[in-house]
Amino acid sequence: MSRVLVTSALPYINGDKQLGNLVGSMLPADAYARFMRQRGHEVMFICATDEHGTPAELAAAEAGQDVAAYCAEMHEVQKKLGEGFGLSFDFFGRSSSPQNRKLTQAFAGKLAEAGLIKEVSEKQVYSNADGRFLPDRYIIGTCPNCGFDRARGDQCENCTKQLNPTDLIDPRSSISGSTDLEVRETKHLYLRQSEMRDKLRAWIDSKTDWPVLSTSIARKWLDDGDGLQDRGITRDLDWGVPVKKGEDVWPGMEGKVFYVWFDAPIEYIAATAEWAEATGQDDTAWERWWRSDRGGEDVRYVQIMGKDNVPFHTLSFPVTIMGINSVDGDGEQTAPWKLVDHIKSFNWLTYEGGKFSTSQKRGVFMNQALDLLPGDYWRWWLLSNAPESSDSDFTWAGFQNGVNKDLADVLGNFVSRVTKFCRSKFGEVAPQGGELGALEDELARELDKRLTAYVEALEAIEIRKAAQELRAAWVAGNEYLQKAEPWAVFKTDEAAAAVQIRTALNLIRLYAIISKPFIPDAADKMAAALGLEEDALLDWPRSAKDALTALPPGHTFTVPDNLFGKIDDAQREAWEAQFGGGS
């Protein structure tokens, strides 16, 4: 057993999250964390709401609320949505927590001590109409890189290029829409990323097991144009972590806060400190996950995110960790704070060939999805169509097909047929009699092949491939049932039919275990129908042959309710119309 630390990119606090936010980070992270727990590892799965910066302020203003109250309310909303989709976070924290404030300020002080922070007098956009500077999302305009006309002042969401507000063409205030803007001088702190370019390159080059998407984006920002640039880490805002050097006031930085992209990744660490406090533990409980000098040397740290988050996680955040390690460590010999071991990144999820849009009511969002169907329906389709090697497109026809064929016809129908037939012929008990034969040996060989591939895929966080192997294991059970034909065999050889049905009941147990990372509620229902304790789903099979005999003759069960209902054409057409956009 080893320890595995899993962090999902933090969802912004503002507004409803679309399904792409779910499948690009939180959902695959959950599947991986669940699988690692089942394989016997000690897992810490962390996420939090990202609450600072302009998105929070703008959303709160639009809602007519104080920003702190708005963030507290939306944190609870997003926490409940996560529960609805079965996300098994060990802790779901808040980047506005006292722990993150303290840690962010401490890290800034360490970076200054390491010589990695400089003060820069720079020109920033000021709105005369709004009477304030316009950092980040307070200003929008045309991206100078790709021409997208709604690029933000911190990053273009179309091409992912990191920007400064003064880079934008035809800028305008996102508060008032005013173009009465001027450039004024203000002073900010910059993280000297350029000083770490060579060290970052060597570190990224050593990550040969990372997806190409992750490494290619990192190398792009290392090599494009003039290479990796120093990055401003403070903003002229009211809401955020006040700029301090540890406990000390930072001269000249009064009234400023740290940039959200500086403090948000630090929340990964701070959220574990929140977890320790919430569970009545001291600092050693969370430090053992993050510090090699506190017992964290054997932790494998995995980050999962959408591709737009990759630049900050492969460049800025590692610079922060490397910088404080240079102060806290013993030269190059020790690195107390944990750097990420593996970054899994995802492409975009589109909606019927276009973008999700809250304003245009185009696309189904997380809160709406749960109003339509339980979380497992969405989990299965999203994970089995995860945008790994390229973008994936959500269509209602594809969703209907995935639910009906995979969940209802293949898995749900198998469970229903087996349990109902057994009840009608043998009662609600695994029947006595019969011996495993050639058909069962053939089934075991097929399942061993699928289970091996499934484990390898999930260990590598190859989500789509894992879903394919899981479905293939379900199909193998159906094919076995079709070949065995226990309903026909029962008429002439009751003992032979008994072993076939007993094998099929054991398949349900196996499916409950291996389906847990993808469809946890359905897995629990299968386990409950078989009278299994919760810990039974942690009993990963050593071999398919063992799995096919785990439930002995005489084991009792109940017939479960239908696991998955089908989506009919009328439902699909209604949802297409409801979420298609327009007035």
C-alpha cells in the first residue's frame, strides 16, 4: 500500500458549472481516487471552491450580494452538486479560508527570501467611468494572439494564451462596458519565473509519463516568443488575500491582494489543513501529505485539470514550490514541499457542435443535469466519452444511446434477468449443485484479460480506455448467459443451471466492485441486493476465477429495483429543445 494525493482543479465560485467543468477535472479525479482506494492505497482527494479574483466580485455584484456572503452561499451549492454526482472528496475546501490566507502569505515571504519576487512599476488600465483599475476579468477585448473578441484580461479562453489587460485590442470595462479607459502607473509584485526556466525545463523533460497535452502546453510557454516571462502576482482588488510578507506588512502594497492564480493552487495544500482542523487533527496530519521532512516522501501526487489550467500548474505553481524549497530545504539535497508527480489534462467538452453558454441557455449544466437524471447516468456518459486526446461533443442522441445500450441493456438488464430468474427457479439464494466447466473457464479467461487492461488503464488515468474495458467485462457476462442458456438448461439439468446462475450472481458481485469508480450508486445497489457490506467493494479480485466463486451456495440476495431506466425519443427531443439555446 502506498499513499496517493489527488487534487482536482478548483471550480470557480461564480455561477453554475457546465458539464465540461465536471468531466475536465473533478469527475476523472474522482474515478481515479475511488479506484486507488479499492486497490488498497491510502488516498487523500482534495478540491475546493476558487473564491478570489474578479469572477467572484463580478458575480456577487450581479447577484446584489456582499462578495463574502455570495462565496459562502455558492460554496454550499457547489458542495451539494458534487455530492449529487458522487464526488468522493476527502475534503472540499475554500480558497478564502484562514488556512489559505496564512499559507499564501507565508509562501510569498519565502519567495521574497529566495529572491524570486520583484517590485515593478507598471502601466495598468484604469476606467474613468468606474473609478478603478481593471485587472483580469474586469476588462475584456480582442485577443492579440487569435483574434477572439471576448478575451479576458488574464487569459484568452479560446487559445489559452496568458495575457495582461494592456495586451487586449479594443478593450472595454466588463463592469460598465465603458471604453473611456486610460493607462495609469501602479506598483505590483512579480514572480520571477524566468529565473527558473532551465530548472523547469529539466523537470518537465523528466516527466516522460505525462500526457502529451500537458507537456506540449508547458513547453509552448517555455519556448514561444521570448520564453517564460515573469508574472504579476498582485492585483488592485478588494477581495482576496491581503499582500503581506508572512506576518509583516509589505511596504507599498497596501490595499492590494494576491492574484487569484497565485493563491488558488496553494489552496490544494491549505485544504488539507482545513481537513485536519475539521477532523480534529493537528498539523502533522496534513503535513505528512505535503512535506518530505514530515513523512511525505512516499506520496504520489496527481493533479487532474482542463487544458486551460495547465500553464499555471506546470509553470507558476512549480516555481512557487521550487522557490520555497530553496529556502526551506538543505540546498539541492532536500525538497521539503511536494511537487506534483503526474499532471493529467483534458481537452474541451462541446455541446451539440458548439459552446455551452449560460447567457444563451445553451447546454445542460450540472444543476440542471441532476434535475433530469441521477448522477450515475451522467458519470457514465461523460467518463466513457472523456475529452482526452481531442475535444468531445455532447449530443443528446449520443447520450441517449450510451445510457440505453450500455447502462440499461448491457448492465441493468443482466442484473435484472439473473436475479429474477434465480428467484423464480431457486428462490432468493445462490443455488446448490453443479461444477464449473468449459464455459466458466472461457469466461474467466476473458474477464482476466479485461480486468488486466482495466487496471492498467485506470492506473495510467486513461479514462476512456478504462470505460471500454469495463463495458467489455459487462458484455462478457451477457455473452456467457447467452451461451449457457440456464433458462433452457434448467428444464433438463437443474444442477447445471444452478452453477450457471450461481456464476452469474458472482458476476453481479464482480460488477459491483469494478464499476464503483464509474457508477458508484449503481455499484452500491448491486452490493446491497447481494447483502454485501460496504467494505466488500474494496475486495478487488485477485483473479476472475476467484471472483466467480466468491459467493458460496446458499448466499441470500434480493432482487433490486431496475438499475437504469431508458431514455425514450420523446424525452430526448424535449431536452434537445429545452437546452438548445435561444429565447
